[in-house]
Amino acid sequence: MQDKHGRWWIDYRTPEGRRRRKLYGTHDAVKTALAKIDLAKKDRTYTDPHTSPTFTEFSETYLKTVGVHKKSCDRETWFIQSLVAIFGESKLCKIERTKVLECRLARLKTVSKATVNRELSVLRHMFNVAIDQNIVATNPARGGIGMKAFKEQGRERYLKMAEIESLLTAIQARIVKNSSDKMRASARKSWKYLHTAVVMALHTGMRKGEILGLRWENVNWERKTLLLLDTKNGGVAALTD
């Protein structure tokens, strides 16, 4: 219907019989909106915007009922704070995929790709929970075109001396523990192999596959070197003991 100011409204009832009115402005906009509502009611995916919580409200409920049971609760809380700053007072059922896509690209200007991936993962799970609770009908953060996770850059981290000592001590303790039981001879042997592999990796920087792929013909006892073929950098490496 059109009011005296020339603006167009829709007047309809929800599946539960509640009357709803909303101003859309133009005739084309009101026809499109009403068609979407009729289709949602037919597909039983209609959600009443009047009863939908805001993103802020739902995020608080999510953290208290779902997030609190996760080991990553503290990290998720931090990610959700960033999401609240973006979606805040928007009705949960009104957050569209285009808005999520815009948020995804905008966040790249201030945070890393890894952070954006984690935030979108949390957002996706929040909407899945909302779907299970019949709060929304679709997940605007679902995977698909434009929502593929950004390729993250790998991080290098080296063990500190205290961490190295703790690692070797823990392995040695396992060897000692299995030494007193003949039934654990196989386990003791495996732990000894692990100790040798760890020491070799620490001294040479060799990767797991390179260590496991060593052959006796690659060992030069006189020069105390190991010859590595088909290394990651495509060359041949001679590593001194």
C-alpha cells in the first residue's frame, strides 16, 4: 500500500499469524521484498525480524552457552569482539552474504589473513548454531564463491634451549621407564630411535622425511657427513656432524 507521502509499505502476516508492516520506499522495492517473504513462507525458511536478536545479543548468548565449553574460548571471545564492532546492532536475520563478503575484505586492511580466516570460521559456526535454534534460515558466512579461506603464510619457530632440554629429558624418561619391563622392549627401541632422530634434527635442521629416508650409502663415516638427495630446495646437501 502507498501512504499520502507516496511511500510504499508492505502489510503481511507471519506464519504464526502476527501482523507485520514495513516501509520500503519505492514500488519496485516493496514488490521484491514481498516476493522474498512469500517464498520464505512457502519454503518454511521465514524468520521474523521482530523476534530476531541483534548480533551483539546473540554473540553474548553464544559465548555463554557454546563458546564457554570450547578450549579456544578466550580466542573466540577476542574474535567475536571484532565481529561485534562490525555487525553490532544488526538483526541477526538481516545480515546478508554481501555484508559478510565486504567485512572479509575490509578486515584484510588491518589484520592478517590468518586472523580473517579465524574470524570467519567463528562467524560461520555462530550462524550454524543460530540455524539449529531456528533463529535464522540461512548462513551468510557459508563456504562457496568469494568465501574461500585466504592462503596463510607459514611461520617458523625455533625451540629455545630450555624447551630442547625438556624434550630430550622427556624422551629419555620414557626410555628408562620401558627399560625395566621386558614386555616393553619394542617401545623402548622406538623411543631410542626417536631420541636419535630428534638429536639429528636439532643438530642438522633435517626434516622428518629426510631423516626417515636416510640410507647407509648416504653416510660417510670418514668425513662424518650425511649426503641428502632430492632436498626441498632441489639440490644436494652435505651436512657435517
